[in-house]
Amino acid sequence: MHEDRPHEHSHEHGEGHVHSHQHDHTHEHSHTHAHPHRHDDDTAGLTYSESGVDVAAGNEAVRLLKERLKSTRNPLVLEGIGGFGGIMRMPPIKDAVLVAGADGAGTKTMIAREMGVWHTVGIDAVAMNVNDVSACGAVPFFFLDYLVVARLIPERVAAIVSGVDEGCLRAECVLLGGETGEHPGHFSHPDDFDLAGFAVGLAARHELWGPGKVQAGDVVLGLASTGVHSNGFSLVRKLLVERGIALDDRFPGSESREGGAQSIGDVLLTPTAVYSPVLHDLGHACDVHAAAHVTGGGFPDNVSRALPEGLAAELDLSAWQPPPVFAWLREAGVADDDMLATFNCGVGMAVIIPAGELPVALDTISRGGHTAWQIGEVVTRGDGAAVRYRGSLW
């Protein structure tokens, strides 16, 4: 659904262009006035376009987005109301709570820029948010994106935000609005951009997951990641520079795998997995106690957040086979401890359930199109760390 009102003047943060909060990603118009100290010689004032903001390009980006966005259509979205905020009806949930998250695609955007691949990092921005929300037991309801570019190229903006739209389709939530800002002089490279977003989910209060439900004897399931996801890219980029590795170099062994040969850049840009629909199914199929989205900080910083004081997760590193990109990172020079404390190492989401629910949980996850393994157990912590290991990934 798109509103057909004239473009509104907006006072969003940053300069440039505001997506309509009724989803049409409306371009912000900023009135161009004569210089306040204009002299009587009728000298023309400085214009907005002269500062580097291209109003016409913003309007063209709006037109392209109106043609392409799909996740904005939802019966709960109220049409034709307002223009300064997205408006949705609340579904009838007893004792409903909101669960919100904010995150971004990080410096993975720099890999995308160097590769000239614009349509995937939007999926990452959505996934990073909705996976956090879903790890609390909530269902993602809507998403707002914030895209800032050094210069606004309409087709490129449309490609990036179309990726956001695709992420919302995968998460089964609504792209309710957002902003595209053109910030001349902000970035060091003319094609640089940053992408972040905000997700809001819904849950009945009694259905929330968290450390308070976890008990000794519970098992830890690991849902397979698609690769590096969206964390650790500062380390990845430093590794590429110091080892003299080019993004268009062939990824070792990729020619023998399904899909054929890929470049290193292609592998690194594999979109983050969206776990929200399968976690929703899992919550209905069995008694989920807690979940942890494995992002920056790896297992120690994330799995520990799903555990109460006095309990620990003992993870069996030999229980799963990580994607080849992790062995490649290790062989390129990342230390083992940093691998586990920086990357997901093949497990993008950890879920804690009672041991008796294991068969149902594994079947539900498989039917949801994901691979999962039992990767550990919850044990008494004692004097040890909250997350400990046995076995080896390698």
C-alpha cells in the first residue's frame, strides 16, 4: 500500500530523503530559499543541489521503490492515514508485549560496495534485527530501515532497499517505513553507505523466552548459519588487507560444491539467515526455554545471555560441521579463540529446550527449511565459565 499524498516537508535526522511512513519511501523536499544576507544586487542564493543533495535523484528513487516493494502490503496497515508515521492495527493478543531491536549490516556494506553488489545487505540488516526479536519469543511485526549514502544514485538505492524488502518477506513482517539520507562530505568514498534498521515484535507476555526458564539438564540446539552473517567484518577486512587477498579471488574448493565456483567476495556476502518463521513454529511445537542469536562476540557473549546465574552451557564443538568459510578464515590467520569469540562458526541461533522435546524440535526445524543439531547441554556452572567447550570444530 502506498499513499498518494504530495511529498511532505520532513524534519528527519540527516539530510535528503525520507521514505514515506506509509511505505512509499517518499523523498524529502527541502525548500531552497535565497541567502538570508542577500544584497540588493539580486545575486542568487546558494541552492540545496549545490551542497551535494540531489532532489531529482531522490524522487526517481521513490518512483523505483513504489514499483518494487512487496512487504509493505498487509491488511493490518492502515491506508491513507497520516504522513509522518507508519500506522498499523494491533492484532488481538491478550496481555500483549512489544519487543524491539536495533542493528545494522555493519562494515559488510564495505564489502558490498567493493563488489558492486547492492541487493543483499538489506537482507542482512533485517535479519540482524528480527533474529534478535525472535530470540525473545516474539514474532516480528514491522521493520523500519535507515539508509545513508554518500551520493544518491536512484537505481542503487532501489536495489539496497529492495534487499530490505526481501528480508522482510523472509521474516514475514511489514516494511512500515524508513529514511534514505544523502550525506555529501560524510564518507571517505563516494560510493560508501551505511544501513541500519529497527524491528518491533509482538508476543503474549506468558510466551516470552528467557534465562528464567532454563534448567539444568536442558539441551542446546544449534541452527545452521549460512556463513559469516553480519559480524566480524572489521577483522575479515583487516585479514584481507594484511594477507593481500582480493575479493574477486576464487574461494578455495568452491568449484566442486553445489552452485559452482564463487569468489571470496561472493562467499562473504552470503546473506544472514532469517530464523523468525521457524522459531515461531518451534515455539508452538514445543516448550522453548530460551534462545541466543549468535552475533558479534560469538558463543561466549551471546549464549551466556540466555543462561541464568548458576548454570552454564557445555558445547560440543564436534557436533556440527561449519561452512567452509570458517576453516578458510582460520587458515588465513584468525586464532582459534578469536574464531569462537567473534564469529558464529556455523551456528547462527542457539535454542535451549527440555531434553524430552528434542525429537519434536529437530523435526520442526527441518520442516521449516533449516538444519539443526544438538550441540550441548545446560549444566551447573560452579566456578567455571558460563560457556565451555569440549571437542573441536577442526
